[in-house]
Amino acid sequence: MPLNISTQSGDNQDSKRATEDALDLAPGSLNEALRRWIDGGERSAAERERILRAAPGYPDQLAYAAAALVNDGAPASALDMCGLALSLQPDNAKALNVQGVALRQLDRAEEAENSYRSALAAAPDFVDAWCNLANLLAQLNRKDDARTAYDAALRVDPHFAYALNARGQLNMQTARYEDAAADFESLLGVAPDHKTALSDLLAARRHNCDWREHDRLLAQLKSDWRAGRRQITPFGSLTLLANPADQLRCAQRFVREQPTLAPIAARAGARSNDKRRVGYLSPDFRDHATSLLGVEVFERHDRSKFDVTAFSCGSRGDDDMRLRLARAFDAFVDVRGAGATDIAAAMAAHDLDIAVDMGGYTRGAVPAAFAARVAPAQVSYFVYPGTLGAPYFDYIIADDTLIPSELAQHYAEKIVRMPHSYQPNSRRPTPPRVERAAHGLPEDVAVLCCFNAAAKISPEIFASWMRILHACDAVLWLQTSAPAARNLRTEARDAGISPDRLVFAGMLEWEDHLARLALADLVLDTSPYGAHTTASDALWMGVPVITTPGDTFASRVAASLLNAVGMPELIAKDRATYEALAIALANAPKQRAVLRTKLLAQRETAPLFDIAAYTSALERGYEIMAKRASAGEPPRDINIPAR
């Protein structure tokens, strides 16, 4: 019988049925007493004694009753029931396992771990306890220990679908994509109709540019998803679904399946000034691209008009950026580890006029906190490149290129269009020149570059790159893992291109990354999920970016940046034009030099890199949002004019 495999599984029906079956095996008096206790009708000392008198020989039934209490959100009562079971049989594995779940719900992690390990000492093949232990260790960021526990569960039952999925998710989080793909393949073998396994398998393979059966699996996934048989996460849709209407439906479906939060009552406390209060929630207030680009916005907010608070829901670092951010805000509130309800309460306590989400459906973000309506105006800003699909987000920050009027229907939010680009660009360093030889690049041919994440490289875009290489004397410079590099070399060979014409780079610190970017002659964008920070990095370093925008936010970012830097001629209308432009420029070093000179000159004058004007425009947008909300007027599209 299943017994609390995971308090996070989202489906306790098996556990409830198991509890019913177990209680039916108890004598009548014990059955009745346990049901009264579970229902909350009587949990007195006298009732406890009646259960103990009737329970000898039935500790498992007490454990199942405790499981029911855990599932009903009564961990303290569950602990009491576990105590009764363990007083009858101290090594009862079922009771020790449920006790661990209850302790975890009460944030007593160390005791929970000890309880799970005691359950496993009593019953080494208890897969539920192995999985509960693994879940706890993963939450405590002890990833290797968690994987070992999932491995133990799967040694007992290699076909245990829950453990295969959980280990696959852990492998995804730790960038072990080959192992993750193997887990999801096995999961589909034992549970062919599993809701998320197919999209997860595609995602894991895409990270390593493993395109086996890609087109067939993607077509099957889309068909099953449209029929409601499969799930795609909103973030996954940015890569897998190139249609903005599909991305909207995906996000809306996801929101409907999430628990709802009750709105927090508006605060009516007196204010010491009439400044607008803006709160930013992010998991990335540290040395991260989000903060590297946005830090000067926070520093430059007009403190005579705005009071600005950070709510940090991500890991806490002691890096220089974290310290700089702490100084940039008027208040810095650390809410890491808190759930949506507690984060919402923390934000609401600051009596915000505008609440800004800077995470969306990226890892570590908590957009669900906004369901409690923590501010009169709520905004999706900068980080998540698509609609959040939630009725509680009023606005999304964009621009005319990102979301032209004909595409606005595919967003649940009203569109706030910045005068140039939506993306903030705090001033970057200007690193010293480096040499191509130091990065394994040839001196005498064009270097075509794409440092986008490997998962953004589709078979179609790679085929375009191979056609470009056939038509020019150039190498293709990519930043991928070793497994992805191996697969791409094979794909190149199959396309008739020598694998030696592919050069692979690893991750570097930001300033070193910028320095090496300057060695490229052209950056080739991907689609439908294109370059964002990577594109503005390249433009800052004087490297032209060629892009072909689709209809989705994620595919149009590079076009937005190019318009804001005065280089619309690098925006291709379709894939054929993209390839032709890349070939022409790869074969024209003098023309590339002209473009580079123009870009470097634009660093000081282009709107893309004018962070002061950008911040001022954003504040004008905030002011309009706040005035509408305070007047009781509904959100509407806002076009912020340039000054």
C-alpha cells in the first residue's frame, strides 16, 4: 500500500485509499475511534487512551491514520498518532516514515531525516521512505545525497514511476542531462501516459543537442498537449511552442492548476511621505545576469519620488553584486525558502503601490505570491520572456518590437511599451583585448558565434548554420557542454561540414566572457528562443548580431535590441534572408569592420545603453500605473514616449 510517498506529489488519492483499506482491517472499536480522531471530532486524552487499549496488534493502522492526518494538513496530530503507534512497536517503519513527513511539514528537518533513516533501518526496502528521504535531502540542497537515496529506491523497484520522475528532475537541476533523459525514457517505458515525461525527455535531450526522434516526439507532444493528455511547463513552452497563442494557453492552464491564495486586505496605515512604493521580487539578486543588467535601475530610481524595496527569494550570496544591491535599495528583505503565502505577507506589509515580479516561471521564482494581490498594480518585468497567463498580473514591460499591437492579444497582461527597448542595460566593463589563439580560434577566417544555451539550438537553426558554413570560409563558435559538443560534431559531419570547423567554449566570468566575445565577427541568433543578455553583451562589444524574429516574446528580443542600438538592417524577415545576410557578411570583412566601428561608437549614444533615460521612462510608466490603480481605473496598455 502507498504511504505518503511525497507530500509534494499533488495527488494523495492512493494514500487515502490505502488508509481506508487499512482502517477497514481494524476491529470495530478501533476503526471508529481512529476515524473520530482523523475527522477532528474528538482528540482528547480519554480518546487517546481508548485507541491505545484497542490498538495492540494494530500499529500499522495507527500509522495509516497518521498518514491521513498529514494529508489533511494536521502534522502535529499526526505526530501524536505516530507516537501511539511507536509506543506499541518502536521499529514500525510505516509510523517512522509518516513521522518524518510530519516533522518535515513542521520544519524540523534534522529530526525528519533521523526518522526516515530509522524507518529504513527497520525496513531497508521501503521505497516510500527512500523517496521521502531523497525529497528532504534535495530540499536541503544535499543533491548528491538525494540522488543516492533515489538510487536506493530504484534498486528496490526499478519501475517505480515516482522515483524515476523525481530523480530525473534532480538530474535536470544539477545539469546531468544524459542521466535525466535516461530517467524520463525509463519513466515513459513504465508509464507511457505520464503527463510530463515526454516534455521533460525533450527538454533533457535539447540541453545536450540530442535530436534523436526530435521531430516525431515534438509533434506527438504538441498533439497530446492540445488534447489535454500531456503537460508542458510555461518555461518549457518558450522553446517547444513557437506560437504565442499556444504559450498563452500553456501559461493559463498552468495557473489554473496552482493553489490559489486569498487576497490580502488593503493596508490603511498612515504614510510618512507621498513617494510611490515599489517592490521587486527576484530569485536572482546576486551575481546573475538579471542583476548585472538591472542594478543601475535600482540605483538610479528617483528617491524624491520612489521608495524601492527588494524581496530576495533566491539563494543568498556574499558576492560583490549582492552587496551592491543591498546598498541600491531602500530596504532589502530576504524571503528565501518562504512559500508564496509568507512572501505575499512580507510584500503586503510594505504597503506597496507597485509590485514587480522579476522571475516569472524561471527557477526559484515565486510568481504565485502575487495571487494574493500584494499591491494595487502588479507587473511582470524584464526576466521572463512571455506572458505569465495569470489574472493577477496587470502589466508586462515590453516595447513596440517585442509586442506590436497585432500580437498583444496573446498576453494576459496589458502592455507597457518602453520608448526603445524593454531591456535595462547597466554599464558593462570594457575589458582588455585578448587574442584568438588563447581561445582556440583561427586568425584567418570569419568567426561566427552563438553563445546561447544549447537547449535553444534547434535542429532547424543548426541546419541553417551548416548551410552558411558551406557558403563561406568560417568557423562556428559555440558554448556547450561536452555531450552537446559531441552530438553537434556528429550533426556537422552528417551535414557535410568538417567537425573541426566547430569550436567549443566553456563558461567564463562575465568580464572574461565579454573580452572573448569581441573575438567574434558575427553572432548568429537562435529561434524561437533567442539571445537576450548574450545579444546585448555582443552589441556592447561591437559584434553584429543577426536575428530573425518570430511571433513570440522570446524570439523577438534581439530585434528589440538591434532597433534600440540603431542596427535594424541586421533583422532578417525570414530564415532564407537570415542565411543570406550571414553569408554576405561572413564573406565581407570590410563591411563587418564598418558595423563594428558603428556599434562601438553607439555605446555612448544609443538608447539601448542609456540607463538614465531608461530608468526615467520606466518610472513614468510606474507613475501612470499607480495613478490608474489609485483612481480605481482598470489597467490599460501604456505607451511611454521618449524624452
